[in-house]
Amino acid sequence: MIGVFCLQNAGDVENTLNILNVLDELLSAGTDRRIHYMISKGGSEALLMALVNTSRSYSPNYTLLLPILHLLAKVGHRDRKIGVKAEKAEAVLVTLGLLRHNLKNSRRAAACLWVIRVYCSSVSTATVLGQNRALDDVFNLIVPPSAAQKTRTVK
């Protein structure tokens, strides 16, 4: 797929957004065959690398990160090996870090949660998330701060 190759080499924010929008349109309009074709051509890895590269900057560009997370959630449901691929690309802890930084922003936190849910299809990735206390962050999203003082965590 040309879009996947261009996504890995896109340097301009507008070009990357255009590529992400075209990929989203293509994957939304068709059947699962398009998603499986994208996965077979390395689309999952390209999206994971784009996520890692975009989020590693000092101040991540969320106009790029949100579409990337949305596409990862969409493609990840069909990719059986997305968790293992995310571990290899070092995207699991990056996504968890994005969730931790955006606990107050519901739209960004929801996008991170969608992707983390997809990552958990792999047992090893779910274990990595558990060891890095991802459930504590989910608990902080669910329980309001006033109620958190009256509850205790059982380990």
C-alpha cells in the first residue's frame, strides 16, 4: 500500500493527516478484506511506528495522535498479533504514558483506552500493562477523586 509507505516517510503534519484521513476513508467504506490487506502489507507496524515517532517529541502533536490511535484501534481488532507487534515497536508503554498524561482530557484518554484494549488481546502485552500499573490509571478514570479517598485497593 502506498499510504503505509508514505506514512512512514511523511515529514509534514498536513501530509500525514491527509494520509491518515485517506486510510480511514478506505478502511471505513470497505469490508474486512481491506483491513486484512493493510495488515498483510505492514500497515499495523507502520501505524505503531508513526505513533511512537509522533509521541516521543517533547510536546506531542495530538492532531496527529488522535487519528493514529483511532486507526490503530480499528486495525488492531482484526490483527491477531497487534499486541506482540506493539511490544516490538515499544508502543505499549508509549500509549500508557499518553494515557497517564491525558487523564483529564476525556477524548484523548478514550482514544488511548481503545488502543490499550486492543493491545490486551495478547497475554504478554496485558502482563506488561499490568506490571506497569495500567489498572491504577483506569481506576483513576472511573472513580472520582473524592470517592478514591474512601476506597482501598485490595492486592
